[in-house]
Amino acid sequence: MLRSSKLSAFAVGALLFSGCSGSGSVPSTPIAAPGGTVTQSSTAGSLSTQAVASLGLQGGGLTDFAAGLASGLFKRSCEIVPGEAHCHAIVVARSGIGFSAQGADAETPDATQAATPAGYGPATLQAAYGTTAAAASGGAGRTVAIVDAYNAATLERDLGVYRTQYGLPPCTTANGCFSKLNQTGGTKLPRNNASWGQETSLDVDMVSANCPNCKILVLEATSPTSANLATAVNTAARLGAVAISNSYGSPESGSDGTYASSYNHPGIAVTVSSGDSGYGVQTPAAYNTVVATGGTTLHGSTETVWSGAGSGCSAYQAKPSWQHDPSCARRTVADVSYDADPNTGVAVYDSTTYQGQGGWLVFGGTSVASPAIGAIYALAGDAFGTSYPASFTYGKYPSGIYDVTSGSNGSCGGTYLCTGKPGYDAPTGLGAPRGLSAF
């Protein structure tokens, strides 16, 4: 069932640039969606002129993702290194140390708390995705695992700043909510790395935003090789996680089957971000046992395809029995989606300086989607037994899913493999959550 919400002014940590690419302001008319109607506030897109100008988004329109990367407005947290997976976190420039939450020069650099951090905060995300009531009381006792590479040295402290800022319950080692281990479950952690640290901060904050009462288990791989990351995924499953988030990938190849079994854990929601290089398939999102998470641009309570989201038809992986799209004989990426556009990004706190930025930051990328969707599966609390969570979600469609029907992430002749269409399309899969009934 669609849980509709009217988002008034996004007062809690919202960053919304009104309009969509090539269009004007966000409409205030009811939006039809599977299972019901979402009413959007006409004031939901407000952002100060100073804030828009300081972020380089003149007039409140969205900046094209490729152009934003080229201009330095958006930055990849992790370099693309051949032979390794790279994280899918995208950070907005001019936020963090030396800048206020809204991007203007700050009087007090590196303040640990801002009155209103830029970027969507938990209340806004929960309202947009119809999980507010469930998030207040659900998720207790369930563990969401985060798999990343290297050590994020200030992670637990920074997580505390984020949760305090938004009034979320403490999640610490001392109270048993938070744990950080190496790829085999030991306490000797790998070397520090600030770029992957941004990714890990994003991941734990998105679990916090979507399932505040869930426990968080962070598994830090020694390095971002396929072997090390796969080992960490298996460790997360062994340690009892109900969801395992993987916000990384690399272009698929014929050798990817070597590690497919590590992502095959029936009964556990193994979520994987689809990529941030536009149309094209990445691994491990291509594995047919995972929930591949695509990306959207979140306009209040409506969504369009984010141009950076990965998608397409796998060249190697067999099609799972629950997928029935017509133009791909093998596995199609993605399955479901969540906000990933840095224009409509999320608030994250990371005190470790990287690329001259630290403190309160704004992030996009399908790295937002993977931990968020994993947390939503954990919040729903369904026991999947020996079945796959993706199969459950496909079986429930269209209940609890918002159908994303417009936007594109590349050139594929206008087909659903790179273009938002009614029903299933590859960049956003079935669509985005509206409540928990499909999860």
C-alpha cells in the first residue's frame, strides 16, 4: 500500500533544487502512482538564492551530472583503478570544512554541528519514501551490514554527530548497536583511507536515516579487490546480518563468476549499487542473487531517472526467474531505486578531510541507494527463509512501489534499458519504495 505524505518545507535537513532537467518549478498537483496518490507541496523546492548560487546551481535548476563532474561541482570519492572496485559515492563541492551547511563561507570552520545541514535528512527521506511511522518503532534487533574497503578512522564518532544532529538514538560500540571489524570478522583493522572513509560515512548515515533502530555492522576489507570484498560479504552473512549493503562496483567481465557465490545468500537482502557512470552494467550489481539498486532524482514526492545511474543487460549473468522484461535474455540491472542525484543529495557527516572537504557534506551516487534500500528491507522485517528478497519484491509489485516513468541515463535507442518507462525500466527497476509492503 502506498504511504502518501505531504512534505511541507523539508525543514529537517533538506536540500532540494526545484524543477527537473530542462524544466521549471516542481508542480503542486497530485501525482498518480501505483497504489495511490502522492500530494506534493508547492513550497517543497525552496532553497535560498545564496545557497543555490554558492553551489553553482543558478536559478534552482539541476546541473547535468557529467557537466558537474567536469566542472568540479561534483566529485567522485573513490578513484577508478583498473583491477579494483571503486565506491559509488559522489560528493558536492563547496561543503564541509571552511563552508557552512549551505555552501557559503563559514565563520567557524569544522563546526561539529550545523543548525540545518544541507542535504536531505532522515525525516525528509522517511516522509518521501513512506516509512516515517515504521522507522519510529521498527528495526530493533536487526543488523544491517556495510561492506567497504579500508578503515574509516573517525567513523563511530562521526556517526554520533549525525545521529545527535537529527535526534536519532545513540548507536555506539558501548551500547551494542555499532561494530566495526575487518573482512574476516577480526578487530585488527586495515589501514586508514579517507576516500573510502567518505563512502563508509555515507553508508552508516543512510542506514541510520532509514532504520534508526537497526544495529550497524561495518566490515572493512583490506583493499577493494574482488576477493577481499567478497570475503567481507561472506563474513557479514555469517555474523547474522539481515541486509548487506555493497556500494561499489567495476565493469562486468567474463571472470566475474569467480565471486558470485559470495553474494548468494538466500534470506538476506544483499543490496548492491548499480553504478555512477551512466548506462552500462557493473559487477557485483549484475549478480542474479542480489538486489541491484538504481538511482533517481527525488523531486519532493516524485522521482525521475538519475542520469548517472548504472543500468543495462548483463553480457554474462543468467536471468533470475522473477525478471520478465522483454529485451534482455540475461540479468537486467537494476531492481529497485532510491534518490542518488547529488543535486538532490543527502546530508552526511565526516570529519576526516579529503580533497579539502570535511564536516557536513552533501552526497549522491547509487552509494546512497544501496544502504538505504538495505535498511528498508531490515525495517520491514520480513523473514525470507530460503528465498531471495528480490523475488519477494517483484512478486509484490506494484504494491508499495512508485513507478518512475521519465528520465534517462544514456543512449540505448530510447528503450527501457536506459530510459524511464511505465512499469519496469532498467535505470530504476520496478521503481522506488513507498512504504514497506514490497520489502
